[in-house]
Amino acid sequence: MRLEVMPKGLVLGAAILMAGSAMAQVPAYPKPTPEQQAGIDKDISRHFGDAPADPGPVQMDLSAAITPEAIDKATKKVADWQLKVAQPYFDRIWTWSVLYSGFIAASESTGDAKYRDAMAEMSKHYNYELRSKLPNADDQSVGQTYVELYLQDGKKDPAMIAPTQAGLDSVIGFSTLRPNDPRLPWWWCDALFMAPPVWARMATATGDHKYIEYLDAQWAKTSALLYDEDEHLYARDETYKAKRAKNGKKIFWSRGEGWVMGGIARTLDYLPADDPQRGFYEKQLREMSARVAELQRPDGLWPASLLDGEDYPQPEISGAALMVYGMAWGVNHGVLDRAKYAPVIAKAWAGILQHVYADGRLGDIEQTGAEPAYYPPSSTYTYGVGGYLLAAKELKAMAQGAAVSTDPGRTRHIPVVQLKPGIPTIWLIGDSTVRNGNGDGAHNQMGWGDELAPYFNTDKVNIANEAIGGRSSRTYITEGHWAEALALMKPGDIMLVQFGHNDSGPLDDPARARATLPGVGDETKEIENPVMKMHETVHTFGWYMNKYVEDAKAKGVTPILCSLIPRKTWKDGRIVRSKDTFAGWTEQIAERDHVGFIDLNEITGRKYDALGEAAVEPLFGDPHTHTTEAGAVMNAESVVAGLKALKHDPVAKDFSDKGRSIAAYKAK
């Protein structure tokens, strides 16, 4: 082993780590072999990145604090440098497509449109086409950006996804990689980051479940071939299952594990909530996260070869960034325990920031390859920066607290439900207080819609909870969720609508842009939507609620409006109502449109008043908005009581014994 001493900055501080500016001596790292240097030279010639002898000083202005402000600064510093040096050489090969996913994430996280705009320009330049015919996973990967742009675009131009769809359709019938090639379609672990997220996004964009079926089937085959049930890590490909490192241990490549963990996160972002394989992916993310957490070094990072840090002492940032991304995603979505993994993630992020240079270069990224290798500390490559930007987005979500678990993401579409034919369906439309996150009780929070079914005879009526966390009466429509739900409804169905929790705030908020104008009138305001990247006419809360009513009636569906459930806000020993705002406006629209109205705000408010503050406290899983399972059950019973109080209850004959036991609400 040949060694050389290379300059590196020191990290100072404890609670908030700051990268040092002084050039310092660090442990000697192995020098690339001639073969590895040839690979580095080739990557540089292809403009994937570079590895200068003198990259300049390490940055000294980034804080490792897990706060939105600090993370935004770290995001922009690296993203701005990378965009400047990389944009002239954009291509469709996988090394670039990972960076593109990172740029989309950076725009969503920081609110800066320039990263997304660059992706839109790149996509148009290539006419949204993939890199090859009969594309393998690597060449499918750029489709992630094309489909994400399509899903975020208000016009949803089919031309944006048609080439990618054609590419996927061209290989969907193959049980192997391609004709006359016996390998699996995803025969190497990297493929699990490159391909499955494309297939999941295509299923969302088209509504065609065949893409999910293919995804689940192929991932299962790859897992059976490469996943080590003892180590809870993936072999890079089948040839590595028998290989051993110099210390006699198995070879698990840091970036390879990052590819899989990141691929799981990006797939679950779009996998239907009720997909039977969802638990399989979540289990692997938990197992892999636990294993890499065990292997984390004192500097917060991991070597290129996870089980051979002695022969590969140098930290490897692309693998670390992708593993941080996967773990942070798991915490934000309730798959991983926040208390256990937040310290692991924070320590890793602090370590990663030690390898950012003053100009924004992200160093210590291994060149392309299939196994652990040696590289100069200055080496940077596009895919490593992509992983860094994805991690930063999830870190910012972590910094914003557990409440993010109620918002599955702006591009998450309505859950797919299995309905019994020949009977009516009760459709639930609303926000996280109706369906919290994935409806699985993550963060001890549950929406009332997921507790409603036991009160009905489901042989007589279906219950379809199509609420999505984080949505307002406006964004449930503008993001396309309402059109999807309405298309599934049929004459004779019933619809309950509850909004209001997310309808306040700036109309053009750069993070969410979801507020509505107050009241029930016809007032409008023209804005440039910073999230949707489009001009928008924003209406009053009442206008949007009226739209749900009119659209449902036109479909032969019976609409019933519900006022929002009360927040845990006390004044003079009573729960504060919203009669003067959203609860009152909802009632006004119901009266004006001559439809049923359930005053959940008042019904549950009375229950809370009777219980008192101490007894109500355990009914909430966060400070004031989202209920626990017990709180959700109470609110579901309020819905049943409100239905029974209607002059014409359309589901009176459909209650179960449990539902019949609930007394009708009596207004004072």
C-alpha cells in the first residue's frame, strides 16, 4: 500500500460544528493505484467531476446545526458551485441523473427556482428522451427528473413523459435484462436507486398499476439474489458474494448501500400506501439503517469498504450522503425511530460538511466503479453531490419537526383503495386530521378517517379515505388530487369534505403556497406560485368548498361538508372554536348550497370541554393539531353523531352495531 499525506481542514466545535479554514496534516490515505488513476482520468475527461491537486481551503462558514437556516445555506453553497461548473456538460448518463434528482430536491427545499429551471431546460434540450433503446436501469434513471417535472407542472404535458413511458414499456415484458442476456433486469445493487423510483413515478403519472407490479416483482428478485440476511447489507452484484477483503470479511461497498437506502426512500415516496410490498421495503430500510449506524465511525462517516476501514481508512462522501438521505427520510416518514437515528444523522451531516471546500466543492467522493477504491481528498463527482442535495432536503424536513410526517409530499397522489363493487362508497376528502401521513399511526398521530370504518357495515358501504396531509382546500384541487378522486366516484356515493387547518398564511409562501383568501365570496388574487412555478388565480376558502359541492353533485354524489376538528387551544377553560373563520365559512357554504353539514368543530369541542385539559392532553400526538389513535376514534364518533343529526342521513341504514350505538348530536 502506498501512502501520501494530503491536506485537510479541521472541524472545530461541539454542539455546532464549523469547518476550519487552516490546512492541516491528517492521517495518510492510500494513493490511487495506476488502474484507479486511469479511471479517475477517464471520469474527468467525461466531465463527471475532477480531482485537483490544490482544491483550496476548506469552508469555514457552514454550521452543522440541524436548523432550516443552516441547512439551506449548506445546500445552496454546494448546489450553486455544482450548477455553475456542471451545466455546460449536462448529459443523460446516470452520473448526471442522480445530480438532477438532487437539483429538483434543492429547489423544493430552498424555494430557489433556478435549480429546477435548469432541469427543465435540460429536459427540453433532450426532448425528454432516455439515453438508449431498451434502456437498462442506468439509462432509465434520468426519467425520474422528467416525470417529476411532469407531476409538478400544472399543464401536465404528456410529451414530458411519453419517451420514458415508451422506454419502460419496451422492457416490461422481459424477465431478464434484455434478449439473450440472462442477467436480472436489476442485477447490480446500484440499479435499485436508478430504476424503481422511475417506475413508481410513472405509475403515479399514468395511474397504471402495471408499473408497480413490475417494480415489486423485480426488486424482490434482486433482493433474493443480493441481500445478505446476516449482515443486512447488499452485495454490489452476485460476483461479490464470494469475494473477501484483506481482513477476511465480506465486501460491502459504502456507495452501494447508499444506492439501495436512497432507492428505497425514493420509491416509497410514490409507492401506493396500500401496496402489499410496502412493508418489505420499510423492513429493509430499518435493517440496513441499523447496520450502518453500528458501523458509523467517530468522525460520523463511513469508509468506502464498510467492513474494512483499516485498508480503506478514508471517508467516502457519496455513500455517506445517500445513507443519511435514506435514514432521514425514514425518520421523517415514521419508518425509523427519531430518538435513535437523529443523533446518527446529525453526526454524519457534521462529518460531511468537513469535506466541503470554500468555493462549494464537495470532496472525498469516490470515482465511478463497482467496489471500494482510493481517490484524492479533493475528488468530486456529480452523483455524490446529488446524494448530498437529497440528504439536505430530508434534513431540513427533520429540522422542521415531527409534523412533517403528516405531509406525504406535494407529489403524493391519493391512496389507491380496493372497493367492493355494487355498493355505495363514502369518500373522505381532507387533510392530515382526516388521514395522517400514511395512516399508520407514525409519530403517535392518526386521522379520524382511518378510524371510521368500524362504525359501518362494510358489506353495505365502502369507506375510501382519500385525504392527504398538508393539503388545503386549494392545493387538494390545484395539485390534481381532487380530479383523481372525483374520477373514481359514481352516482349514489357519499362524500365528506373537511378542510381549514392549512388554509391560512401567505398565498405565495415559497415552501407550500397553500393558503386561500378568507371568507365565502368571489374575491380573487393573482399570484405567481413559487411552488408550482406558474401563474395562479387564488380564490376564497368558500369558493373552493363550493367547487367540491358542485363537482360532486354533477357526478351524482351526495356531498356533506364538515367543519374542521378543533385544535388543542384552550381559553378560559374551553376549547377555542373557529366559528368566525373556517368552521363558520364551511357552514355558510353548506347552507347556501343546500347540502348536509356536520359541525365537527363544535361536536368535538364540547367533548373536550367536558373532559378538561388534563384528560384531553393524551388525545394529541403533537402540540395542538394531530390526534393520537384515541383522539381519532373520538373524532370518528363525532362524525357518526353528526351524520345521524342530519335531516336526511344518506347512510342511516349502513351503520354497524358499533355505529348504531352512537347517539345523534343535538345542537343547543
